[in-house]
Amino acid sequence: MKVAREGWPFVAVPGVIALGLMLVGRRRLATPFAAASLASLGFFRDPDRTPPAVPDAVLSPADGRVVDVVRVQDPFVGDAFRVSIFLSPLDVHVNRAPIAGLVVARRYEPGRFLAAYRSDASERNERCVLHLQGEKVRVAVTQIAGVLARRIVCRVGPGDKLEAGERFGLIRFGSRTDLTVPRDTQIQAHVGARVRGGESVIGVLR
């Protein structure tokens, strides 16, 4: 199983403690540490994904459930749709680029840690906004912290180039990812749909 590099301390430390306790015969005491290591292994799993061969597709930036599709005015994208994806602790938490493009800006905004499924989490929670300039379109991806997620990891910055479906970061322990696309995008995802980062098509550019 491939694991995101940021997750290895959470996997290795309790795993080593569990192993040490088992070697000295303290199996019962080792159990919670072994469970924590296995849970972290599952949380930080980072499976390979293959983007679909769909022309002008905008891919999901995260695994999870679509909780909102609303029309917004975005300072970077303009007249747009915002598709919000809620990630439970059981989902893969690696974020992926929805299109191929150049990172033109990355902005961190401090905020609260409300439940990530709430509609106001997009504006009130701690978040990191990534602006991507594609060949024909601009899109924005926002990593949003939640009640349990207190650490947003974004590995890229201005000047970096991303391929569609490429990994660019993750959010620890339950969160939300918003995708903002131009208003004329043909949205294919609907509220309640389950999506997979780097594979599910959220919309098709017109």
C-alpha cells in the first residue's frame, strides 16, 4: 500500500512502540498503539489513479461525497460554480489537480474549524486556496480544514506546473475540498454523489 509521505510518522511511531511492547510481553498494552498505526496507515493511503480519457474534463480534486453545488462570483475564476466535496476520516485525503495547468497563486486564510459538511465552511474555516491557469480556463481548488482536520498540506506554489490528476497535497483527519469552475462548465456531479480524486469527472469545459 502506497502511503503519503506526511503520514509515515503517524504510522511508524505507534507501530514501533507496539512492536517494542510486544517483544517484552506486554501484548495488551501494545494493542492501542498497533491499532493507531493501522488506522493511520489506512488514513494516509495514497493509491495511484488513472485520469479518464475525456476531452476537456475537470476532475474531482478529492475523494468523498458532493455536498453542495452553488453558483458563485469568484475573484479569480469569475462567474462560476463551486462544487464542495466532504471527506470523511475513511476517505483518501490526498488532493489532486482537477486540470493540467500552472499554479499562479496560493493563498492561506486562517479561520475556524467548523464541521466541514456545513455550507458556511467554505467561507469561515481555515483554508488554502490554489489558483490554476489551464490552457483554456481558470479553476480554483480550496483545501478546507474541519473539526478533526487541523493541518492542511499544500506541496506546490506559484510557478509549479501540474498535470490533471497529479497529487498536490492533503488534509489530515476529515475535511472538505471545494472546486470552483467557470459558469459555462457542464457540471456532471450532483449533490450526494461519491467521487474519486483524479478519476471522477466533475464537469466538462465548453
